Amino acid sequence: MPYIFNTPQDQAEMLEAIGAESIDQLFNCIPEDMQLGRPLEIPAALGELELTQQLSSMASMNMSTTNGTCFLGAGSYDHFVPAAVDTIASRGEFYTSYTPYQPEVSQGNLQAMFEYQSLICQLTGMDVSNASLYDGGTAAAEGVLMAMSVTKRNAKVVALDSVHPDYRQILSTYFDSIGTELVTVGSTNGLADLQSIVDELDEETAAILIQHPNFFGSLEDVQSIADAAHQVGALVVCCFDPISLGLLKRPGDLGVDIAVAEGHTLGTPMLYGGPYLGIMTCREEFVRRLPGRIAGQTVDRSGRRCWVLTLQTREQHIRREKATSNICTNQGLFALRAAIYLSLMGPAGMKQVATLCQQKAAYAAAQMDTLDRFELAIEKPFFKEFVVRDKQNDVPSLLKYCRDKNVLAGVPLGQWYSEWDDCFLISVTEKRTKEEIDQLVSLLGSHGGGQS
């Protein structure tokens, strides 16, 4: 718990700064008959020891990944964060640094940006990465806006309904003020239907937004969708799971033009859903339309390696019609954490993490399939998360029952998809043990007698 100074000297300096002689003078504007005129009827102040004990007791009433087992997903995942990530990222020169305009940027910050960009390009197979955005949802929206700028088409964008609902809502909010039509293509059993996509693509379509693995954990046919989009001159914006690239083909190898992601899985905890890290990459021919900063490597006049801001979005000051989004203060600290994580893991480590996620998720799905009350709602390959249908259609009660046993069993899908009201999404990361998975299955099976 931080200690915040508020000494009499501090109070006197603040009063002097605002031109007041006393704290009471601040309330002179309130009529006297409306002032309380007595101390508040609240308990006496606690000492630091007692206050710490009380707050710790209150905090323990909350459930978190430290005192419970987490199978939540849908964009926020309980992955393991190596201790080295916290140790390095907490150094003062990183933890308190800011990412300002070029004349002020230190070589250390620029190198950190450059290393992050290089690692992200290697991870995704894309040509160029910026120095990060705010989160996955904003990155998805910025990717679509970038595609509109490249194609010079503003009438229409197609999105699959298997893209994260929150991402689509962000995009819809952006479009509300510019008049672009957002066409949503439904999925069949959790996967996009290629013919339905083709039917919506035309010469006015700027881009198609897809997610792979999608919101349900299923694997889309990205290459076929990309081919169909390119035939009408539209670009493909693909949201991906960074961990999945330890096993799956990279976006750059699937015909994707702009690849975006939520990057918190690379070394940042769940953090109540944010702040997070927006990853954004593209093909080299689109680099001039890429929002945010791009750090480059060069040599100085003495031949020493150094770094510069190769591109930044200053055009909004002088050529607004050609400007990209002005991303000034990016999530630099979280990008640094991602760079540290990727450096520690390497290709072999990323493959191992992805394999553990997949194997454990497959085990969990197989165990769930043994319970009479439940069935797998999508009988297709998946990565890390899968949809379970409750035949008794009592998902809220079921999840509450597990939560009362300190197990966060999954995310109810009915809040976004009425047709999935009897389903919930289970996510399994490398942190989950066989015992924890068996406990989940046992709890679900014991609620209302679901075990076979």
C-alpha cells in the first residue's frame, strides 16, 4: 500500500498556490446554514497496521487467479509470466519512461521499440510492425481504418460474427460518425461459411475483418477468405492469438494484409482486463498508412549502431487529409514486456507453450464430453478454448456454483449471442494442471447430476 504525503507543510503550500488562507476559506461559497457544522459521524482513523489488516481482509473476499482456478478466456487469458519479465520491466529507466516525439526519445527507448517490432515481425511473418497500440480492440479498428485508407474505399466493411463482439462494437462506434456500413456475416456452427462471405464482398468493400483462432476458439480458413477478398480488391485484417503462432501458420503466410492482436498474453497478467497491448503489423507496401511509431536501426557519423524514429504520425499537423491516427503515447511498457517475454521464450519456448495449451484444452474437452449433461457445441478443430453446451440450459447457475467453489469455469456466451444462450466458453492455458481440469469436470458433473 503506497504512502501518500499530506503534511501540514504540504497543505500550506497547496493553499498558497491557489491563493487561500485556510481550508475553511475554500467553503465560504457554501451558505453557512447549509454547512454541516460538526465532524462527520464516521469511525476514528485507523493506524497503518490496522488499516493494512482490514484492507487485506476485504481484498481476500475477491476471487482472483491467485486464490482460484481460472478457465476464463474470450480475449483475456491466465498465461504464465516469467519472473524476469517483471524484474526487467520494473527497472526505473523503463517503468517511468515516456514515449514522446523524436527530439526527446532516448536511444534506450528507441532500441526497445525496435527490438519489439523485430520480434513481432518474426512472430507474425509480416513485414512491418509499429511500436504498439492501446489494446486488441483498438488495433482491430485501426487496422480496418488503415485498410480503408489504402483502398480509398469508405462505403463498406465486412466482419465475421466470429470476431470478438467487443472488437466489432468498437468498430461500429468508429463507423457511426463516418457513415461506413459494417456488414456482419454469420457463422455456421462457430465457423465462417465461405460462400456467405463471397456473397457480401464486392467492389465497394474496403476490407474484411476476421479472427483466427476465432472468438469460439475455432480455426478459420484464412487463406480461402483472403483469396476471395483480394479478388474484389479488398484487404484482409486478421486478429490472431500470439500464443497460437507457436503451432499455427503465421498471418503473413496466409495472405493476410494487416494482422492485429491483443498482446497481453506475451508477458502481462490479466489485470482486470487492462491496460493491455495492441499489436499491429502489415505488409511493407502499406507502411506509410500504418498509425503509430516505427523505430529504425542505423549508424551514426562514427559508424556506431543507433536507432531513430523512422516514421511517426506528424502529418496530422500539416496534411490532415493524408494523416493516420495520432497514436502519441503508445503502450510502451507493455510492448517492452512482450519483447522480454518473446526473447526469453524463443521459437522453441513459444511452441512448447502453444503445445501445452492445446494438449490440455484437448484433454479438458474430452473429459467434458463424457458428461451426459454437456456436449461440445462445435465439432471442429480448436486452439486453447472451446464451446460447451449445457443441455439443461442453466449456464448462469452452473457457473455460479463453480465460482462458489473457487473455480472460474468459463464465460457465458448468451451475453453476446442469443443463439448460444445455453453455451459457455472454456479456456485452458499452460498454467492449468490435470488436477485442476479434473476438478472442473467434477464440479460441472456434480451440479444437477451430470456425470455419466
